[in-house]
Amino acid sequence: MKIAIIGTGYVGLVTATCLAESGNDVVGIDKDASKIQVLESGRLPIYEPGLLELVQRNRRESRLRFTTDLAEGIRSAQIVFLAVGTPPGQDGAADLSSIWAVADALAEHLEGPKVLVLKSTVPVGTNRQVAERLAARTQVAVDVASNPEFLKEGAAVDDFMKPDRVVIGVRRPQVAEVLHELYAPFLRTERPFLVMSPESAEMTKYAANAMLATKISFINEMANLCERMGADINDVRRGIGHDARIGFQFLFPGAGFGGSCFPKDVQALMYMARSLDLPAELLEAVYRVNEGQKRVLFRKIQKHYGSGLADKTLAVWGLAFKPRTDDIRDAPALALLDALLAEGVQLRVHDPEAMPNVRAIYGDRLVYCDRPYGALEGADGLAIVTEWQEFRNPDFEIMRRLLRERVIFDGRNLYEPKTLAGCGFAYYAIGRKVEGN
Ligand SMILES: NC(=O)c1ccc[n+]([C@@H]2O[C@H](COP(=O)([O-])OP(=O)(O)OC[C@H]3O[C@@H](n4cnc5c(N)ncnc54)[C@H](O)[C@@H]3O)[C@@H](O)[C@H]2O)c1
């Protein structure tokens, strides 16, 4: 099939590449000329494991190309995907300005009938509004369908290639058939292709993210209680996770959830409820717990150093909002950096992939270290915010030698408190009772 994808960010680029990989003829369109230039030179504007090789192969085999020219890009496409950003606005509502801008541009340039698929996460009712907006501006027949995306950054290619399910919201069954044909190569292991109304599909995406965010805030609240009551959240987590009704997934306590989806989607859903005068008490609590959790590590640091904090130098490992991505949107690490900088703390930071994005915001207010151990040199302690695999088994002997004071503030519970105590470290984790702290 001939496909156009508008928006070549984390979702659009993965979608474009995976659809090209299954044999379609795909063009990725973006208004950001520098992004298109990078892609056309065979490089990636983002870090996503496994993606570069696929982009390069599909470009070589002429199934994938990129352009800034929307009119030309959509001309021969049968299906046009929208994967532009829908960031939170001032009031928490999803900012749909990119969706409207693209809809208007499409209306101007459409020459023949198309299926328009909204992959961006959009408030319930947006598909209908896009269809009405197009109908008011063009005579060309357009079917507007919803196809929310569930991929995880860091495992996006795998998630797209082997989805747990594909959700489609359509008004006409014929449109579902076209999309089923497109997705069939990814559903060979009997993965479900779920067809529903656009409204239900739009809501499915918000409900999924709200549920996952709820699990994280739940376990974080339990962790904070454990810590004060002398229990260990890791034991409690194991104790509940073996219950099949509860399970282990998304029940890891930490420094709060971040990223471009959970915080914004929880806020957008709260806003939708508010604008209908409906209660969203659970969502509000989930959001509030998370805002508090993003300060937990800072409070431990503040308590440890007391009034001497301003004179300290701290190392920070992990800046991306989660491992295996360079995405720092709403990352808990940034909340910690801001709080520490406001106290006058000197910071030596390391992240395997996210440092260019962090540098673009913080400039020379931070010292950027290429290696994790390099960040420890002359530091009075280490804070860990993102659980990159390479932080899990460090050489504690080297760390002992490099750190001026042997103290670790672990926002992801990577280590065994007993091991750390044995190596002479003061160790602060999340929801774990550690002798002496
Ligand atoms: N990132 C994720 O993990 C994820 C997962 C599921 C769903 N989503 C949703 O998918 C959507 C996209 O997310 P993302 O993380 O890929 O965003 P992103 O910011 O990485 O990418 C959006 C892209 O759209 C482009 N764009 C904006 N306006 C445009 C226009 N008028 N014409 C052409 N291009 C335009 C931007 O330049 C950018 O490259 C959002 O609605 C998000 O909520 C994201």
C-alpha cells in the first residue's frame, strides 16, 4: 500500500519504518526541516534501539523516504497517518494545534479519497471534529479513523512489530478492512485486531495510560508507607505480585513516572472530566502522588546533608525518563536537577543517550561526563534516577575510591542494601528500611 505518515517523531518514525519493513511504500512527512535532513542523510534524530538499521535498509530498498512537502508527500497515498505531538497546554488539556494545522493543510491539498488515521493520542471526540473540519473545507471524501498507539519508547520497534493488540475506531466497516490488511503482517500470532467506534478507541488509549500510571502511583504510595513503618517494599512487592490478579508488571517503586505520555494523558483525562463536570478523584490522586514522588529523592538528599547541601557536588546517573531512550520530556531526573541547582549544588551528570537533549536545556550549568565512573570523581554522593542496565552491577570498589563521601541515593532500587552496607556505603532507596538511615 502507499502510505504517508505526518509527524516523524518517536511514534511516526517507528510507524513509518515498520510499515515500510512489511513491504509498503512509505513517505514520512515533517515540518521540521532539520529532522528531515538528518533522516534523509541516513541518520536518526532520536535514539531508539534497533531503529537505525531498519530505516537504513528500507531507504536503501526505496520503500521509505522523507520530505517536508506535505502536498507532494500525500499525493499518491491511500492511507495518511497523523502522528504529530499533542502536548499538554497550560490548563492540562491536550494541545491540538498541530492536529488542526495538519487537517487544514490536508484539506487544501487533497486530490482524491483517502483514509486518514489519527495515531496521535487525542481527546475523545477529536476524530469527529477532524472529520467535520475536513468536510467543511474540502469536497474530497475522507474516512477519518482512530488507531491509538501503544508502543513503549526503548522497545518501540518490537512493540510495533508484535503488538499485544491493534485498536481501530471506524465509522464504516470497509475502513476497518483496509486497516486490517495493513496490520495483518503484524498480527500473525493471533494478536487481536479490535474494531470499535472512534470515541471508544480514543478513550481506550487514555484508559490504558491512566491504568498504568495508577499502578505506579499505587506502588510508590505503598513504598513511602513501608519506609516509615519499617517494612521493605521489595518484599511486599514480591508478596503481592505472585497473586495472579495483581501480577508484577508496573509495580516497581521509583522516583515517579515521567515521559511524554503518562503525565500528559492523565492530565488530559482529568481535564476532559472537569469540562463535563464529572469527578476524576482517582486520576487527580494519581497525578498528585506522582508530583510528590518526583521530590522524594531530593528530600532524602536534603535530609542527609542538612545545611551543608549547598557546598556539595553530586553525581547523577540517568537523565532520560526511562532506560533505552534519549527522551527527557517530563523526566523525573529534571525535577531533581532543578531542585538541586536551586540549592546551589554542583552536578556531574551521566546518561548513555540523553545528554545532548539535557545539554540543550541546561547548557553549562551541569558537568557532562561520558562515563558513569567519571561522574563520581570528586563527588560527595551519587543519585540514580534512571535504571539503565549498565548501572545495575557497578564495581563498588571503584565507586568507593572515586566518591568523596560514600553515599548513594537510589531512586530505582537497583542494589541490595546489605551489599552496599558491607561496602561501607550509606544507602538510601525507595521504600526500603536501611539500617542507619
Ligand atoms: N512517544 C510515545 O511513546 C508515544 C506512545 C504512544 C502514543 N504517543 C502519542 O503519539 C503522538 C506523537 O508522539 P511523539 O512522541 O512521536 O511526538 P514527537 O514530538 O516526538 O513527534 C511529533 C512530530 O510531529 C511533527 N509535527 C508537528 N506539527 C506538524 C505539522 N503541522 N506538520 C508536520 N509535522 C508536524 C514534529 O515536528 C515532530 O517531529 C502524541 O499524540 C503522543 O501522545 C506517543
